[in-house]
Amino acid sequence: MLHKNTLLCAALSAALLGGAAQTANAAVVTSLKPLGFIASAIADGVTPTDVLLPDGASEHDYSLRPSDVKRLQNADLVFWVGPDMEAFMAKSAQQIPADKRVTMAELDGVKTLLMKGADDDEHDHEGPSHEEEKSDEHHHHGDYNMHLWLSPEIARLSAVAIHDKLVEVMPQSRAKLDANLQAFEASLARADKQVGDELAPLKGKGYFVFHDAYGYFEKHYGLTPLGHFTVNPEIQPGAQRLHEIRTQLVEQKATCVFAEPQFRPAVVEAVARGTSVRMGTLDPLGISIKLGKESYPQFLAQLSNQYVSCLKGE
Ligand SMILES: [Zn+2]
């Protein structure tokens, strides 16, 4: 009995201590994995980085778990895109003091880089049974493309902002944070050059992507997408859109259609069936990549390889 009680006590105090340690411990919490790639490079060797969205979940329809809310509350720095992307944490983010929050969409220099999002899908959803149409989020989503982590330029601006905030929170680590930022910028510049070289020959090759996520990457590297199946991967593309895509595939305007690791919808295969188009995969969240100093450049390189492996040839 005594033994059992002692164990229980030990477990309890460990839990309490653990909780306290977590609060005291400096930590960066990011909403999505690619933001974790950027943050973990800057915080490397200084403080741990944690990502909310689990691998395989969608950035468009996640729900915070109670443990996520706690992680946000205990964080020393929260890094997210903004309410038009991660609607699932908009309320929790509001409760975080402004000096502990980096909002990608609101950073200096980012506003002028924002790209309009496609809202052409709206027409496909005007059926009477379409519930999503009532949601404001969906309409907001169409104003700008909020997949900002796919812009190497915005990634660099974000790294600077995270660096500056961390220096405020942990001035004693300034030297290490400065060195990390410098290393990140150098490594990003190298990856950017390499990806640019790899993708340059693919200019003019048409393709369709599953969801409208890649605009910043495509613009930056001069790729030539023909369109997307859907704006929000949770919403099935409409019949008219599918017909338009099918027509272009039959007319051999496209080399590839890209699905995603999380979304391999039958609809993409059905549209491509009987045409000569190839199927590829693009991973906009880098789910197989581990956080660390080189993870963001690795993410760019992986995405580049995914484009190349489907679009090259012929
Ligand atoms: Zn998306």
C-alpha cells in the first residue's frame, strides 16, 4: 500500500513539476509545420519549437485540442499566418499578448507581397444544399492566398521577425540567435538558387494542382499552372470545374495533375483517366520533414523535386 501511495505521489509531483517546467521553459509554438521549419532554424540551440497541426491533418479544418490550447498559453512565442488561414486558432491567438505573437500576414513588407486568392470556385458552390457558403471564413479565404509559407521571400521576412521577438524575450541568447538568422538566410539563398535552376526548364509546362496552395512558390519560380481543382481541399470541386479541367487534359494542354499526400481524391484520378496526363504529388506542408536548421531549405527542395519528377520528360 505504502509503495503504491509513494508511486502515486511521485507521479503526481512529476506531473505538477512537469507542468511548471513547461510554463517556465521558453518555447516557440507554430500553427503549421512549415512555420515550424522557419522558427526551429532561428531558435536552434536556444529554445524548442513545437507545431500544433499534426502530420496528415489539414490546415483548413483543424480543431484545437485542449492540450493545444495549453501549449499556446504556455508558449513564449506563437508564430502563425493569421486568422484568414488558421481559423481554428483565431480565438486562442487573440488571447496571446501581442509581444508574444508573430502573425505572418501582418509583418512589415508582407502586405505588398500578398497575392489574390482564386474565388472562381464560389460559382460551383451555389447549390441550395451548400452549407459552407454561409461561412465567412470561406469568403475571407478567397480574398488573398494565405499559403504564405510557400514564398521564400515571406519566409525570410518571417525569420527576421522571429529572431527579433526572441531577442526581446531572451536577450541573453542574442549572439546565438544572430548566428542562426545569418545561417538561415545563407542557406535559404543557396536553396533558392538551386530550386530556381531546377525549375527554370519547366517554364511553359502546364499542370493542375489539387488545391490552390502553391501560388507564391509558382510565381517566385516562374512555373505555369493551368488551375486547381479546389480552393479548400475540404470542399469537393464542382462539376463544371471538373469538366473544364477534363477538357484541357483531353486537349493535351497539361503534362501533370498533382494530388497531395493527405488528399488522393478519386475525383483527380477520374478526371485524368484515359488521357496521357501524369499523376504527381505535391506536399504543401512538408509532412515527412523533421524540424531543424535545414528543414525549410529541405522543404523547398522537396517541393521542387515533386514538380520536376512529374513535369520533366517529353
Ligand atoms: Zn491549403
